[in-house]
Amino acid sequence: MSQDQRFFKSTNLDASREELAAWHFRAGAIHRLIPPWERILVREEASPLVNGARARIEICKGPLRIRLVALHEAVETGQSFVDVQESGPFAAWRHHHRFLARDGGSILEDDIAYRLPFGPLGAVIGAPFRKELARQFAFRHARTAADLRRHAEIDARFGSRKLRIGVTGARGLVGTQLCAFLSTAGHEIVRFVRSASNRALGTHERPWNPDDPERGVDPRHIEDLDAVIHLAGESIAAGRWNPARKLAILESRRKGTAAISRAIAQASTKPSVFLSASAVGYYGHRGEEVVDERSAHGQGFLSDVVRAWEDATVAAKSAGVRTALLRFGVVLSAAGGALQKMRTPFALGAGGPIGNGRQGFSWVSLDDALGAMLFSLRNTSIAGPVNVVAPNALPQRGFATVLGRVMRRPAFAPLPALVVRGIFGEMGERLLLEGAFVRPAVLEREGFRFEHASLESCLRLELGRLLEAGGS
């Protein structure tokens, strides 16, 4: 039909055709491909990806929620598949995914035939929509290439054995992406979900009660796992701190960690490794001092929380299970957390330094956080504290400058310390006005490769600004 449009993107990859296709056919790929700056909810994956499988997603645009159902057809395992809009916002949509062989690697092709709604009026949104497609598929191809590169280098160094991995906090921002990242590498994921849930558990779900450190996890639910990654915990930035809120933050980390650690210790067959989330808040406010895993703990509420959090892993460690304490910096994703919150004021030209702007801002890209977890999982030399931060911590005003540049917005509107304290209270004091310059000494020593050692490269990926930097 005359109104049909076509979008096509092709990228050469170093991975083999078989590896490229397997990545797309495994559960979780859709989560890795959703642009983080968009609010898109996956209600149902097309898994297994076979003829007749359907993916159901919800696209949120302001107050609107647009449902899309994609039917999969012409599935040729290892080669290609097609998804066709069964219902949704387009007049027509047919997306052909192809995985082609080439000398030394493969070719990823996305070939889309589509028709916009509203007949002739659809031409009005045609050019902006095409530009948005280019933006989204630049992200999709970049992330696919990065994931395949990461999986290949870890398999080459540590072997390609596939693991059964238990994950707590699997529904959070990092947990959702971690499960997808591991699953697309071929690992089997078992999610621990609150036993109070009123729905039936899936075949890859097991119950736990993070509020009960003594009986929160049945040790029998640990015995067939090769590894456990513990991410669950109350958000520290969900609201102003008062005594009740601070107790909830502390207890959610101490009790939940103790529950999973005790179950690991009591399991008759134990996992080989336990990764427990922690935070660079361990170091407290350090001014211009550079700290690493050998540095002493700091002072204040956050440092006390992190020490109690890490101490709760003692049962697993005492039982001889290799235990790594992953001290995360600020994980940057446009889908949530600090970066999501900062996007709006910067987009409005109201971004800039917080307080004096000299406080340390230790950050890590979401993709490097995921890579560091898999690296720590597979590397038997890693135990104890591990700083999961990029090697280039910045003062907060430096971070604001780079974010403003990527978003093409000014970054000089200050947020005075007095205002921060007035709006956020103690939470603002500790999270926004204090910080530390943290080095990832253990990851550097072990030869971990950062996909985003540059803050600008991280922000361009997460905010969909790759094409503006000359990407294709």
C-alpha cells in the first residue's frame, strides 16, 4: 500500500551467527532490548520463541497506556523470525529479525514494514517517528553487541559451563536486567519471591520471607543452585528518613541477607559462590580522599547500615562458601534510580551542581554492573569486598556538566545545600551532599573490562543519544 513505510538497520558483529541467534531466542532478550528512556512494560514474553507465540507489552506515554500484542511467525531457529502486530497502535507492523553469517562474525538485520495510524494524517508524525526508530535501534544493536562481547570474553576466560543461579530482588530495576542478561547467556535463573505472594509460583520461582532471618528460606531450595545473587532490600531514596524509615532500611538488609546466608550454610549441597549486594556508602563522606576496598569504613547511618548488611553474610562465609560483597556505586539507568530522577530537571534546563558540587560521585553503568556480577560469579579469585564502580569517579558538578552536554542542556542551575536539607532532610544530606571517590581496585586487579569507563558513553547509551555522537 502507498502509505507503507520501511525501516532497515544492519550491523556487523564479532559473534557467530549461532551465538547471535541464540541470544535473541532465549528468555529475557526483550528486556535487554527495551530502550531504557521509554516506559515500556513487558506483560508477557514470547518464550519459548516459536510460531504462534505472543509478546504482550504496555507502552506508557504520559497518562496513556497503549497495549501491543505481537504474534511471532516464520520462526526459523538459528536464522530468523518475524513478529507481526496482532493488536496495537499501528495500522500495520511487520518486523523481520535476521541473523546472517559472515566471515569472522555475523550480521544482525532488523527489517520493518509499518503503516502509521490515522491515514493521511499519519504523515504528520512520520518523520519524528522514523527518527525515533533510528534512535531505538541504534541502542538495540549497541546493547546486543556489548552483551555478546561480554559473554564471549567471560566464557573464554572462565569456561562456558552454564549455571543455575538463584536471585533475590529479581523484580527490581537491576534484578530484572540481571536475570535477562544471565538468561540470554544461557544460564538458568531461579527467582526467590516473597512467600506471602497470593499467586501461584512459577516453575523457576521459590518462596522466601526476607523478614525472618531464622526461617526465611528453606535450605532445600538452595541445594540445586550453583550460585546465589542477593539483591533485595528496601529503597534508601523512596522518602524522607524518620526513625521508622531508617529502621526499615536497616532491617530489610540485615534480616533478608541473614535469611539467605543461613539457608546457604544449612543446605546439604551448597552453591559454590554467594554474591551479596552492598554499597559504597560503607566509606561514608570522604571529601577529596580516594578510597578502595582496603579503606576503613566511614561514619554515619549509611555506613552503619552497610556494615550490618555485610556482617549478615557471615553464615555463608563461615560455611566455606566463597562470598563476595558487591559495593555498588550509583547505578546509571534511564529506566530508574538517580538518572531517571535527574532527567526531568536537566531537560527543563534546571540541572546543575548540588550543594558545592565537590562531593564524590562514584557511578557505574547498568551494563558494567551486570558484567561485574557475572565476572565475580565466575572468577574464583574474587571474595570479600568488591567496589562495583567505574574507574573514573567525578565530583558531582563534573557529573552534572557531562549530563548537561549529553542532553544538550545547561548545567549551571545550583541546588543549594540549604534547599536540599529543607526538602529531603537527612536523606538529602547523606545521599546528595555527601560522597566519596571510590576506586574499583579489585576489578582492576582481576582484569575486568569496563564497557563504559567514560561517563559520556554510558549516558549516550542510556539516554538514546548514540546517533548524536556519530553512531550508526
